[in-house]
Amino acid sequence: MSLFKNLIVYRIEPAWSQDFVAAEEALQPLRFAPCGASQEKSVGWVPPRGEEHGPLIESVDGQWVLEFMIEAKTLPGSVVRRKLDERVAQIEATTGRKPGKKEQKELKEDITRELLPMAFSRHARVTVWIDRENRRLAVNASNAARADEVVSSLVQALSGFGVSLIHTRVEPAAAMSGWLHSQEPPAEFTIDRECELKATDESKAVVRYAKHALDIDEVRQHIENGKRPTRLAMTWDDRVSFELTEGMQLRKLVFLEGTDKAAPGADKKEDDFDADVAIATGELGQLLPALLEALGGEQEIGAPALADAGAAAAAAAPASSAPQSVEEEEAPF
């Protein structure tokens, strides 16, 4: 299943209420068109099912799936530099003067435009999931800049659409520190065998573990010495494995064997698109709330996140099941 490999998640603002038909019409002016001969970059929306002239939004079990296309032409820097050196040498030979920095910059831009029609194009497709019921937007991107480009296009097209990044009461780095130190991950989660720890002092020292057991004293010692996890490999409910980052991103998503049988609405369709969407959104729709709960829930606007591992563990821990006093039990509500 390749719909989602990475995930950056946003909360959709309550004011947006556009329906499917209106949203589809609003995206049409931003339908992708290939780069022109002298155009460096082109972006836009393409049919997620891959059908030419197909709809730009697909709805499967109420979940909307879109696809954003990015085409960029790239020129080898060495080629541009060689052409620029040749042009500068020619001007110097014919006029006796060497072009200044400003003129060289203009020459470089001219050369780039001349070479663009011969440049190779690189394409990137970004899958987007809109969960209207839970007011959630998820972008299949591994970096914030790419996700911001997608979000900007949606904000431009959809009337009243606005989002904000989801922040949790417990900072992911603080929570991961607590889980690694205690070797007690939250319920339904397990710690896997990859991790990166980074020092917060001037040394900026980095320690990486790959395919390595993490329940060792060495890892605890690194944390006690002040290193903080920047990413940690985990598995949720033996169904989805992923890497959680300090920035609340999910990377290297893998849907494990068996999810195709258990996910609601996962009956195979003629091209498997509907089944893949149902599986991915069904599994992630359960994983994301569980992860938010493990991180203490969503942070209220203006409230500080907990960065201390001890406080973070206390905030993320479930409420105590110890019996209350008689006075507390009888207190009116």
C-alpha cells in the first residue's frame, strides 16, 4: 500500500463547511498543467485515481482523497557554470572588461532560460486526505515546506478553508525520552529498533541506532546525560509501524500484514483504489487518536507544552484507578 509513506497532520478550522460538489468545482481552476518550454516549475491538482480528466476529489466511505502534482525542471549546476564562464570569457575578450556580479547574475538567468527547454523534468505526487467528520487534514509529505505548498493551494481554492498544525500537551521528544528511559511505551504501542538521540548543548552530538535493541543501559545513559530523541520507530497494535519525530510527524509508515483483512470497507474493487483508501484511512483514523492520547491529548491554544520527561509521563499517564475516599464518592456534581 503506497498511499501514505509519511504524514503531517493538521486540524481543520470549524468554519469550513464546503460540500463535495463545491470543493470539486473550486479546485478545477488549479488543475495541474505541465511546464511550458521556459517554465521552471508547475504545480496543481490531478485526479487521484489516475484517470485522465477524472474528478480531483475521490470520496471513499466519506473520506476525501486528493493528489497534488509538482513538476520541476532541473539543470546541472556544472553545466550552467560552464556556460557562464564561457559567456564571461567571451565578453572579456571582445570588450576588455570582466562583467560584474550583477551582470553575471543576469547572464546566469539568461543561460538558465535558454537551457530550460532541454532540461529533464522531475515529478512528485503528494497524496492528501481530508477527514471532514473529525476535522483532520493529512499530507503525505516528509518535510514542512512541501506540506505548506499543498496547504497553501487548498487555502487558495477552498472557501473558508483554514488549518493549524496539531500540537500535543506533551512534546513528542519529552514523551519519547520517558518511554525509552522507562521502557514502558503507551498502551497499544511497542518500541521498535531505530532511534536518533541528539544533544541539546553546544556539541550537538548525535547518536543513531538502526536495527538495534533499545532496551539497554546505554540508551538510558544518553537520555540522563541530556540527549533528546528526535525520532523513534514504533508499532501501533501490531497493525502500523512508523517513526515518530520530535516535530509530530509520522515517517516510514508501513501497514502490516493482516490490515487488509480487518480494515472496515476494505473489499477489493476493480482497481484496488477504494480498498487501499479504506484501509489506509481506517487504520490511520484509529492510530492518530491513540497517538494523541499517548502524548497527553491536544494542546489548548496558549497552553505551554510539557518538555520535561517526568512531567510529560505524568500528563500522558492514564488516570489512577485507586479507590477514592468516601467524601469524594459522595460529593455532589
